[in-house]
Amino acid sequence: MFAGCGGGSGVSTGANPAAANGAPVTAYFSFVVGVPATTASVRRATYISPSSESVEIDVAYGSASTVGAQLNLSPLPAACSVSDGVTTCDLAVVAQASATDFIITFYDQPNEQGNVLSTATVPVPIAVNGVANVTATLLPVVANADLAPATALISGTPQTTTLVFTALDADGNPITGSVPFSAPVQLTPASSAITFTPSTITSPATVVTITYTGAPITTSSVVGHTGTKTFTTQLAVPTASLISPAEIGVTVGEPGVPIVVSASGTSGSVTLVTACVDGAQISLSQTTAPVGTPTSITVQALVAPSGQPTHACTITATAGTQTGSTYVDVNQNTANINSLERRAP
């Protein structure tokens, strides 16, 4: 027997004794559908997606196979019954003595069409008086995934954290629990600044570590390979600002303060513009910088605004689609003011 969203785990194995006398075997399958993954009483020992619309059980005879049973799950067929809000379906499949395996497949469309959501291949179990109950673990088929670092990555800061990995089936349902995927998922980040250890995920329970070198991340794309499928997803990563630090303070009459402008790429330039509140004024040692080369630019305070508000000026850098900004506090030189006051008649 196998139970969707719960039920017995493992696979009954053993030679088919009916083969000795050529008698067929009647195999019975029972499964539960439509049970939310959050139901406390349900054991996540197998996977049947809530988007399942049909199921097919094939009988394998070596490399060949025949259809043993097909069932649409909506509207509710006679093979299914509801008790306490739980739908249970029962199927019987007759297999000849030479049968080797049963292949169970759930689809997201009626009549065994659409995407495969979960599957299992189990050997024909030992029969007693020509009857066998089949125990199988249905394995989820991964179609996509959501990725995020457990701790937010800080641009420019090397760090290590855990990957929050949520596998999704073809209909976007999260795959939880510890049941292995029907095929491992191989993750390859597009950015060389990111590595996953391990890079192969075999089940929702696989623990993956992200290592970030601190280098600028120009793309957050991650390519996933599972079986014959390939998908592209995104990892939540910081976008490196074109300017650092994010905030500085400059004082009228004192030496300027450097900022660093850095944009990824091989050609083009970064353009810098300033915007200040009334009464504040600053200057930059240069208003353009080459792309691909970190450039130090000096910010000089010219006039401080009355009241000395915070973030009196903003420096904005632009290079194509890349942007960044630095806030500037412009301060009056109190030492000069005191000196002038002492010399006043």
C-alpha cells in the first residue's frame, strides 16, 4: 500500500512465487489524496502533490510495460471514498507471473496527461494465494526551486551561511519532508563569487552551505539540473552599490574625504552627480570614473547649511543599469567660527 501525503514508507521486495506455477498476481494499492502537508496527523513518508489529477500504474515485464490501471481523481471516482475529510482510493492491478515491477505515476492533468508530479518503481512483492499488498514510497519530481540565504549576504563581505532551499513541483507546490527526490538536483550559480556545498541536493532534508567570497555579484541566477530537466531560479543576493561607504561626513575648511566608485564591466564609465539641500554645497575631485576599475574620489565641503541637517547632500553614481548613492553630512568648522568670534572687536 502507499499513502499520498503520508502512509507507509519503504518497498516490499522479494521474488514472485507465482512465477513458479505461472499464476497471475492481484496487487492492491491504496493511497490518500488532497491532504494538506501541514496536517499534524499525516506522516510525510511519501509524496502525492495536491495538484494530482490522475494516476497510472504500469506493469513492467523486463524492459517492456503495459498499463495496469488508470484513474482520474476528479470528479471523485467509485474507487475512492471520503471519511473525516480524507479521500482514500483503492486500486487492484493484475500482473502476470513474469511481471518484474510496478511503475506508479501521478499527473497534474486528467487522463494521465500533463506534468509528472511524483513517481515510484517497486518490484512485484511476494504474493500469498495470488494476492499482494504493495508498499511504496512515492518520490517527488522537482520542477523548480526557491533559494535564499539563511542570513542575508552583505555585499563586499565574505561570509558563510546556510541555503534555504524549497523544492517545487511542476504546479508550484512546495515539496517538504525527507523523502528523496525522484532525481537529485544539481545547483550551479552563475556568479563565481558563490559556491554551494554540497552542490547536489537529494531531498528537502539536505543541508547546503553557501560560501560568498565578497566579490561583486553581477547576476543572481542559479541553474538547476534534475534528471532530464533544467530550470533557472534566483538566489536572493545583495546588489553591490557603486559607491562606498554608504555615508560620510565632511567639514568646511578641512581635508576632503575619499569615496570609492566601482562598477562591474569592461567598458563605459560611471557618472556622478550631487544634490544638496538649500545652503549646502560640496565638490568632487572628478565626476566620472572608468568601469571595471575601483576609483577613489575626494569629496570636499564648501558650504555648510544652517542647522547642519543630516544627509545634507547625496552623491548618486550611474553606470548603465547599475546605480549607487552615498549620503553626505556637511559640517561647519566650529574651530574657525570660535577663532573669528575671539578676534571680533
